[in-house]
Amino acid sequence: MESKTPPPSYRLPAVLCFLLGFGHLFDLGVGLDLHRSFAWFAKLTATYGAWDPLYIAQPFYMKIISLLSGALMMPMALAMGVGFLKRASWLKTLVIFYTGFITSSNIIWTWNEALAPVTPGSWAWAIGLSLPWWILPFWFTWLVHRPAQPPIA
């Protein structure tokens, strides 16, 4: 009987998709102004905002990006995690949409951070914390769209 467990090469991407999805949950909270209502969320955003005050200021365009990140990209990332575990046929399409959406969002975000009158307190932190959202989607795309590997003899 064949096991339904995904190969190890797809377990790690699944876990990373779930982690990215929960990272988008943070954006949804900021986009909905939950940091103004809940003390624990205010502490979390204040910790993050210590090096990125533009994120805390939330100009209108950033609020829209945060809402889209939480409302659209979070479910997409979680669905990709499920897709990796199930080796779903629809995963290739979803990964392309997610990669395109998150890349365009990252470009807008970084561009506005660079041009904002308030710049991040530490670009190293800003870049370091956003690297997973820059690198992992392209790795996922490569994983699901790479040519089939010949069996090892």
C-alpha cells in the first residue's frame, strides 16, 4: 500500500507556507487597526514599529496593502501549504498567483519605504524580516515548475 505522506522535499515548503500565512495575519491586524483596540497587538506592532515607523503610521496606500496581504495572500499561503501536502494539481497555478501578488506588493512597499520622509530605523532589520516574502515564493515556484528529475540509477 502506497503512503499518502508527501516526500520530504514538499514537507518543508508546506510548513513555510503555513508560517508565511500566519505572518500575513499580522498585516491584516494592522490593516484593520487592531493595534488601536488590543493591548497585546499594540505591543507587538510597537515592537515592530520601533525600527519601521512608516508601518505604524499606516498611510492609506499601506493600509490597503496590509488589508490585501491579510485578506488575500494569507489564505493563498495557507492553501499552498495544503497543496504541497496533498501534491495538488492546482498548486502550480496558485503558486504563480501568490508569487506575482507578493512580489508586486513587496516592490510597492519597499519603494514607499525608501521614498518616505520617515525611513526605517534599520534597513538591515527591514530587509531581514522581509526576506522570506521575497525569496520563498520564488523557491516555491521553482519547486512546482522545475522539470521532472530523472530517477537515480
